[in-house]
Amino acid sequence: MNSVASMSWMAAIALVAGACNRTAPEATPASVSTTASATATAGAAAYTEQDISDAWIYLMGRLLVLRQQKADFAEGWKWNTMIHRKPGAVDWPNPNLDVAYSEAWVAVDENSCTLVTVPKITGRYYTVQFLNGWGETVANINERTQAAKPSGDFAVCLKGANVTLPANTTRIDVPVKYMRVLARVELGDDWNQAVALQHKFALRATGTPTPPTLPATPEFDQQHLPGVEAFEHADAVLDSEQDINPGMEGLAAKARAIAAGIADPAERARVDKIVREKAHADLGKAGALIGHGTIRNGWVRPAVAGTYNDDWLGRTLVNLGGIWANRLDEVIYYKAAVDGAGATLNGDNTYTLTFPKDDLPPKYANYFWSVIAVDPMFMRVLKNPKNRFLLNRESGLKYNPDGSLTLYFASDKPADAPDSNWLPTPTGQDYRLTFRFYGPKGGVADGTYFPPPLEKRA
């Protein structure tokens, strides 16, 4: 944070505080108009257009999580109670169709932990992921994080909580009181066994933690992002969940100053115009690289996922396009919106993706890999007559005579494509591909590998 920007935010806060402490004069309409104009002018000087854009994008990271939290509880969820989803039965951007999901919202406090029962699982990927109210992963329970005891009973506790736990319970401390939980169990080639394991995961609180009061938030979707109304309850939104990442205080101060400034109608109109014309555009431009990601062969590899440190831009974009992303040591996501020539992917075209025999996808995944197609706005999987939504190692893929592997993306099956290697895509519609490597290794883990380019057929 530079000193000039810091001074401008502090000036805005001081201005608001001073205004709150003054006794309002018995003003005539003219003096009211003059006061409003002066407030708008001072507000404009206190934060720049870029400040407004940055603060809006930052705040959206929290608003996206709150939106999903409210949607969950509207379904009838209860705190510290796990819901086991049928395979494929989740509704958020870029779902992972390789796993069975179980979900919950967990509350802990100084006197209550949440006990998590994890069944013994061998030869199959699983994890229990805990995220805070900004979409930050604060814990995973699996054989990688808990090598000495990867199954049994665990207690997720607020750091410093004084709670007596049952014997043989592994304590895991977290820095927050409220968390979203996602348990993932790899479906593999035996879905019945995966679902049976899924239903052995369980949660229960040791006490009676108080659930949070959720702040008011604007209603929106990916196609209709909020304007100035994102700032209307910024204080309550920020107070409802502290950002655990260092260095975020300046952005929070920007958002609070803008929230105070828009009490003036003229300033509200100015901020709304800037949000809709600049902030929305800034977010859109950053989306091409998922913030600070890298693109090669038409595939974008995000710089961050799951944990974000000071990359608030990347966090908001991940929450927007694939909420509940896990850490990069668990999974690497590659996104493609264009082919190898840089043209937008569209269902009117046929594309091939060919992996050389010595560079096949399993080389880079300790567990599994897959590719799905999603719509470019809401990031939901695309319906098709075959009800086929991904290609992966369980697809019965056919390899070329030389040992290479070619995947096909088209609205109609190409004549030379094995049916199992074809992912149907919608006629006349743009789309995106998401390629996942679970348990990344080698070039995927260190960032040197990118999938081959998508080649459009004539």
C-alpha cells in the first residue's frame, strides 16, 4: 500500500468521523444543497476511481461467499450437520464431477469444537476441506495432512479454545469460528463403494456454539453483478468475517470510506457509474488470466487457489468462477476459453486435444484427472443428449496406434473419433474447458507444464 493512497483513505475516514460528530445546522434548502455538494466533492477527493474499483472487487470476494451461504441455509441446512449429495448433484460454478460431495457449515467457539468422523479409505482420493467466509482454505483432513492418523475422529477447534475432547481424537486448530466444509470422495470406477464411504463421514458439535447473524447483501448473479449497492452494508459485511490475510486493512478501509461517502446522493451516483463502467470492466479484463495467472497453449493456470495471501484479485475471481477451490497442492485447475490459435471455443467447431504417448495426463496426477465443458457466464456444465459431462480415466478412452491420446470436443461426434473420447458441446454456443489434475506432480505441480493446444478442424 503506497503512502499517498493510505493518506487518502485515512482522510476519508476522518471526514466521515468529523461529519458524525458535528451538530447539523438549521439549514435552508440552499445550505443543504451546498453541504451535499461539498460532501460529494470531499468524497471524490478521498478515494480515486481506481480505489473504488479495487474496493468493489475486494468486497465481492466476501459477497460471493455470503451469497452461497444464504442459498445453502435457504435450502434448510443446519449448523454442524453434514449433507451428503448424490454424485453430480451440486449447483455452483465449475463443479468437480469426479467426486461425491458432502457439505456443511460448521460453527466453533471458545467452548465448542466440531468433531469430524473420517472413515478409513485406501486407494481412493478423499479430503475434508474447511474454508472461511472469504473462500480461504484453513484446513484439510486427509492422508497427506494427517499421515500418522488419516482416519478416525478429529476435532476442529478455534485456536486457543479450552475444550475437553474424547480420547483418541486428533485436534486441528483453525483461526476462525465459522467455516464451509466440503468432503470429497473420488468416485472412480465403483460409484457404489464411493457413496458408501461418503455416508460414513459425519459431524457433531461438542457444545452449543452461537451461529453468526448474516449481514444484508445485494442479490445478484454472474450476469447481473451489483453496482454501488455492493457498498451499502460494507461495514456489516466486513465486520461479519475478518480477513485473515495480512495487508488487507487498506482495502477494507477503502470500502468503508466509500460506504460512508455514498450516503450523499450525488456521490452514490458517481460511485455507481464508476463501478458499472470501470470496476466491472477491470474484473472482466483480469478474468482472462484469473488475475495473475499464466497462459500457454491457450490454457490458463491460476497463480493462486484455495489460499491467497495478498492476492485479493485472484481470490475474488476464483470465488466467482469456481467457488470452494482447494489449495494448489491438492489440485491444479487449467482453464481454456480459446483454441491454440487464440479463437474463442464454440460448439459450431470441432476441436481435438492430443497428448503424446510419453506425456499422457496420468503422468501429472497422483490421483486422477478430468476435463469438463462449462458455459462462459455461469460456469455450469453443459447439457447434452448423451448426458456426458466429462472425460476422465473412467471414460473407457481409446488410444491411438502410436500410444498417444486424442480427445474430441464437438456438437456431433467426428467420424474418426471413438465415442468414449468425445465430449459433446452445444451448437452455436461459446464455452470453456476446465482441466483438473488431482494430486498434482511433476510439471503440473511446479508450474512448468501446460496441456497441449486445442486444434480446430477445418
